[in-house]
Amino acid sequence: MVDPRKKGASGGRVLAKNHEIYVVPGLQRGLLVLEAIAAAGEPLPPADIARRLGVSRSSAFRLIYTLRHMGFLELARDGVLYTLGPRVLSMGFAYLASMDIVELARPELEILRDRTKVSAHLAVRDGREILYLCCVQTRSGFLSTINVGARFAAYATPMGWLLLSDLLPRDIATLYTRGRMRALTNQTPMSIPALLQRVAEATSRGYVVSRGVIESGGSSIAAPVRGSDGKVAAAIDIAGPDSAFDLARLEKDYLAEVQEAAGRISARLGYTAESV
């Protein structure tokens, strides 16, 4: 059951003195429905939504009906399960587009795209996942299949290994002790020790050059973006099918361009050598 009084429902903010009077329970439960479906990562039936919120099925039905009427939920293709609707996605994209890091990074990603002729991306870590905030498509025709708002398991991706690099090993282990680690390819680390090794390698090198890590026949080069505090704030990469690259130049020209772009974005965020 989701308890609105718990920290997770208040975002850790200090509650007002008259919190119980100010809070609108119906609105809160409606937002918790959206959070439950988003956290599940897949469409849910009304009974499951009711169970996750700790409310009756009739209460869940009224919440679902209202959210569907407003476009925040919609029926999945099977006509039984509910998924997030286009209104949630449009609001989410508007929020992502407003973030300073996106505005700062986009010009550099466009330069990176133009110099390499490969699609460029920016992502941040959101808990156990990486979240793509900016995708600059190549003009060459080898389009990236990744869009703004896409999520991948951090343990399974080169950018994820870089984004986990500021965490202590025990904190990384805590993130992934619950829930099965699913393989994207045969290169996905499937245990905590294997993941820690990938993170350590990415941290030591300061970049990741990969082939076939996320999908067969694809390549990427990723580098970290640091904030004014010296910590990894985001990661960027160029990624696409192998045919989009001159594979002989992966660890030469392409890598240099990605690292330079990451450095320029880091500088825009206030990072200096003294930040470390």
C-alpha cells in the first residue's frame, strides 16, 4: 500500500503544519495511480492498481475513469490493462525540455553530431535506470532508435556504467540486490561483481567504447559530463548501427570528438579541474 505520509510520497520535503488540511486526497491518489503505472514499467489491470494503492476496486475504477477521461491514462491494446496516456508524456517532455542541462548540452550535441555524422544523446541516472533527456538525430539516414524519455537499465548500458561511477560499490549493490537483472545482449553484466567490474573499468578509462552492448550490430562511444561539484551529472554518447561508423576510427577520431563535447558541456555546467 502506498502511504502518502511517507517520505516517498512527499519527495522528502518538510510537511506544512496544517498538512492534513491542505492535502487534497483525491488528487493525491490520482497522482499515485500515475506513479504506480510508471514504476511498474508496463500496463496494469485495475485490480493491480487498487492493490498497489491500498484502495478498493471501486475507488481505483473512479480514479482510472477520471484520469482516462482527461487523457492521462489510456487502455492498452488488449482493452483490459491501463497505461500512461499522451497527456502525461507531453507534460513529461515539456519538463525535460525545460531543464537547464538540456539547453546547455544541445548545441554541443549538434556540433558532435555534425562532426561525427552519428546521432548524439544525453542521459542522466534516475534510480536504477538511465533517462534520455536529449537526442540529436544524424542527418545521414542512420537514425537512432532512441527518443527523449526513453529508459534503460543502468547496469546494462555504457552510459549507465559511467553514471554509476560516483557511487560506492555497496550503494551500487544495494540498487540491484532487489529485482532480477535481465540481459539485453550477451554482454550485459548479470551479477553485482560483474557490474562493479564494468563500472570500475568505465571510471578508470573515463569513457566507454562499445560494440553490441545494447543491441547486436550497434556501436556507441560514451563519456561523462561533470557538474560544478566535480561529480558525474550526466553522460553523452554517439550511437547507431555499425554501418553509421568507420569502425577503424572508433577509438581515435570518434572518441576524441565525444570527449571534447563532454568537456565543453561540463565547462558550461561550471566544471573546472579544481572541482575534483
